[in-house]
Amino acid sequence: MHKRLSIFSAVLMFLIIVGSSLSAAQTFYADDFRTLFAMPRSAAQANVIGVFDISATPNANPANLLDISAVKTRGKKSPDPMLSQSFEFAYASFFQNSFQSSILSYTTSRPDGWAVGVSAAYLYIPGIPVTENLDLSADGSLIYDSSKINMVSASTLCFNAACARMLINQSRLRFAAGAAVHALRQGLYQETGYGIGADLGASAGLPQYGVKASLLLENATTTYVRWGPNYSEEALPHVKISLGYQRAIDYLYGRIQFSYSSPDFLTNEGVNAVNQGTSFFDTIPQPKIIHPSQDPLAFIGAGCWGLEYTILSRLTFRVGYVTPGRFTGGAGIALWRRRFGLDFALLTHAELPQTYQVSARYQW
């Protein structure tokens, strides 16, 4: 294990050095694919990241490979923060099957406070029309001819490897830190891009109170994607804070969780909010960027909010909200002494059809 962790650390340092030395076009949306690679447990809560969901997906906080949270129960000790091994497969159909994604994830932990996780995620976008062969009219507009339109597809394949370490493991305070490296391949028509990058994360929990806070630094090395000798691009760093609270409700035989994840404090994700129309003739929402230093309350409100309620550790219901007025929901069930689990999520979109996600998980 220690040999593998040394190799992982060497790779991470290499990415930091190389990533800082490469120059490429910087763009807000070079890593938007991350939001499409979420497990239904997280997606059902508006894709709240870095709180209670334990995953090795590209959008997860690597420090969360270790569960440092605990539920305050009457006369019961805090649960062991270590996790067993978990193998999970998830599938998502976006906007009524306009495109799909799938994820394969494996996580494991050790009694000495180490945890590792790996995942492979694939995004497939079919039916993209290519109109470069269409003729132009005298005024320069395209002349539609279906026989001259080619239909192509796009795809993204992302491999992610994460590692976490429990640094403080006390009855009153637990603290874990983690890192992840990811490699990706993106295909678009006749072009192919290859990228590599790294993330850093930290989580702190107060077991007696069921409180948890997480910090995630995405693209710590500015994820680099090379499309060819003439063009490369970088995904800018993102800093996000997540907060969570969970508590057992003994008389209802359940547990409730509240989760929140902030937008990027560096505002490197581009549009993070919209302005709704203010009059009868102005009903189209206008995209905008909210900066935390200029309007902190609006910035906090532009984050993701999630709620989860679990009954007898077997049946779970989830809801989420993200501005402007987009709701998510889902449910999960644990079977065979909680070794096997099924989860489902439904996402709504303002102007587009709904998205659904499903997953199956086995733990031992």
C-alpha cells in the first residue's frame, strides 16, 4: 500500500510541475463534463458534492473516500468512520435520451486510515449534425439539404484515481485530506483531445454534533487538454466549500441529512446564476456571474441544496434545489443486510426535458 501511495504522490507532484509549465487557452467550460459524472445519490440532491456521498467519480471530493461523519444517537457510540469495499455502476440518460453517460467505480479503505478509489466514466453524445457541405445562398445563408448533412458523435472518457488519509481521528474531531488524478480522452468529429489534471480535498467533522465541512480544489494543476499541435486548453481552478448536518431521529426510526455546496469562489466556472425577467415584455432569463465579494448573499443562494431522509438504514428519499428554480429528487433502497443497493435520481431543467439516473452498488 505504501509503495502505491508513493507512486501516487510522485504522479501528483509531476502533474503540478508540468501543469504549471504548460501554456494553453484558458476557458471556463473546459471541464463541464464533470457535472455529468455524478452518482444518483448526489445528483438527486442537486449534485451537492463533498459532503456525505462517498465516491471516486471525477466530480467527487477525494477526501470523502473516508467517512468522517457520525450521527448523534441516544446512548449509542459514533459509528466507525472506516468504509468497507464498494463496487458501483451508474447510468444516466440526459434530456430524454439526447445523450448518455455511464460510470464504473470502486472504493476501498484500510483500518490504518487510508482509502483509495478508482473510476472510469464515459459520456456519449450522438446525432450531431455537420453542415460544412451545405451550399450558401446569395445572401450568405445556408441552403438546407439533408443529403449533404453528416451526423457525427462526440464522446469523453475519463479515468480517475483518488487517495485519502485520516489525519485526525478523535472522538470530538476528525479530519481527512485527499488527492485525485484524472486522465481523459475527448473526441469531437475529426478532432481528439487528451488531458490530465489533479484535484485536492479536505474534510473535517464534529462527530458529536453530526456536522461536517469540506473544501475542494478542482484543477489544482489547471487540467490540461491537448487537441493538436495548434491548439490546447486549460480548465481553470475551482474552490468550493460544502457543509452538512445529519442527525438520527429515533422515534421516526430514521436519519436526516442536510447538505449544501457553494459555487466556485474563484468564479472560474463562468455563468453561475441568472436574472429573471423583470417585466411582462422581458421574460427571458439573463445569465450572469455572481462574485462572492460583491454580493455574498446572492452567491451563497446560487449554490446547491440537498436533503436526505433514511428509514431504518434501508429506504432513502432525496430532494435537491439549485437556482433558478431547478429541482431534483430520487430514492434508494438497501437490500441483503445493506450489501446491495439501488438508487434512482430525476433531474428537472428549465427549458429541456427531464434527466434520469440509476445505479447499482455492492459492498463488502
